Amino acid sequence: MRARAVGILFNNQNEVLLMRRRKEGRVYATLPGGGIEGSETPAEACAREMLEEVNLAVEVVREVLTLDNLGNREHYFLTRVLSGEMRLGDGPEGVRHSDENWYSPEWVALHRLDEVNLVPEGVRGLVREMGEEG
């Protein structure tokens, strides 16, 4: 089983940060995150992945969910921005970005979350609930 760390980030306009994806003809969105490397803790991996994927240094507030999904053990963390300007980062996603394998970070309003093909589907309710807690 592969271990992943995922960040959940809200802005003050009641929007959540998602990574829009187009891969192998499929269009979907995920929360930013990726594999845990070496001796990293899940929280450390979450902070690194957020910087690599969306160019934001974040504070990891707390773990809110651990989920087994498609052979991965996924750790979901509520995060808060420390610094940076949101854009596609300089990590592997920025390097692999192409017309066939496309990445686009964007803020999505919570009231529009049902319009997005968010995967895994099981996190949609969690994101909505956490956004409403404010």
C-alpha cells in the first residue's frame, strides 16, 4: 500500500483549492497531494506537496481523515497558507504538464462543489463540512 498526504485549503471567499486534471481523456479534480517520501511524516509530506503542486507554503493544522483508496493509504490534512502565490508549482506536476496530462490549480466555491468531478467522491462531504465550519 502506498502512503499519500493531501491538503485541504480554504480561502476567505469560502472556496477550496482543487487541482483540475485532464489525463487520458478524463477530466476531474483532486485535492493537492502526493506520495510520502523516505522518513517524512504525513504532515511533512502534505506541506511539501502543497509547495510543489500549488506554490504555497502551508501550515498543517490537523489531520481530518485517513482513507484507503485504490491501493493508497491517504492522509487528509486541514491546512492554512503561510506564504506564496497560488499557481502551478515547480514540482513534478509542473514538469509533466502537457496537453495530454494537464494540471490547473483553482479555487472552487463550496456552493459549486457538486459541479466538479472531485475524486475520490468520498471526500466531497468532508470538504463541504469543513468549509462550512469556517
